[in-house]
Amino acid sequence: MNALETIKVKINSSINELKNFDWNDLSDIETIGVWPNVVKFVLGALLFVACLGGGYWFHVKDLQARLVSVQSEETGLRSDLETKAVLASNLEPYRQQMIEMEEDFGSLLAQLPGETEVPGLLEDISETGLGSGIEFESIQLQPEQAQEFYIELPINILVRGAYHDFGAFVSAVASLPRIVTLHDFNINVGDNRSELAMQITARTYRFRSDDE
């Protein structure tokens, strides 16, 4: 018997087994021993394909979840990079602005009198008032008031004169090289009806040292 005839015999045998096979036996796994080889082969192939497909499905599903996570991370990194790029582009203007602020702050500090300069400042205020045509009734230093970075010195001033002289005095004080601010204006008619009395609080400032 040659190989071809052998194959034909095996095929015919398998066909006869399928014809004589009771397909209801498939519901009883204990009868697997009497199942035809063809049935065993087909079921085995189907089981292999199912396992292979299931494993592939879960593997692909895991890859998809990882892909979504990576894409989300990429979006976050891109957003962070864009934010840092914007900050980097503004860094040089910010540095220049800080330099200008430091220069302005230094200029302001230079205008704050030290303790030994307060008498000179009072003299400047007095000369400014006299030059504006007003008469000083009193200049009284008040207790210093400590703020976070500076010391504030209130000065109560009472002067007499004409209304336009008061305006000239206020303008002249604002032009002094030291920082002096004017507050709490109160103008009344003086004892002499031809003149006015003005009460005002001038505030000057000095830098607060570390030990104060």
C-alpha cells in the first residue's frame, strides 16, 4: 500500500468515525476518550485559537491603557514646557524690571532722612514757609511710629497767612529733596479776619535699622 492509499484509508476511517459519532457525547467531557480524532483536533484547535485570541485581546487592551496614560503624560509635559517657555521669554524683562525697582528703592531710601537730619529738615520746612509768605505759630514733633521697613515721624504744624500763600507752601514742601507728605488739612479764619489759620500734619520718614 502506497502513501496515497494510506491517506485515503485514514480519511475514510475519519469519515466513518464522524458518521458513527453521537454528537450528544460532546456535552459529556468524560467521554472524550471515544471522540474521533478529527473532533479532538478541531476542538483543540478552536481552544488554542480562543486562548491565543483572549491573550492577544487582554494584551492589546493593556497596551491601549498604557497608550492613553502616555498620551496624557505627554500632554501634561507639553503644557509644562509651554509654561516654562513663556516664563523663560519673560525672564529677561523681569530681571530688568527688578533692577529698575532696586534702583527706585535705593533712590527712595536716599530721600529718607537719618535721625541727625531731622533738624535740618525742620529748618527746610520753616524756610519754605517763610518764603511762601506764611507765619509759623508752632512746629511740634510727635512720637515716631514704627512701620515694617521704615520709621514715620509726624510733625504738627500751625501756620497763619493768606489762602494762596498756603498753596505756595504746600507746593514748596512737595518739592523738597526729602520725602515729606502732608495730611489732615484744617483751615479756619484766624483772629484777624484778614488772615487764615491752617493746621496740618507733615509726615517724614527714615529707614528702619535692624536693631529697631
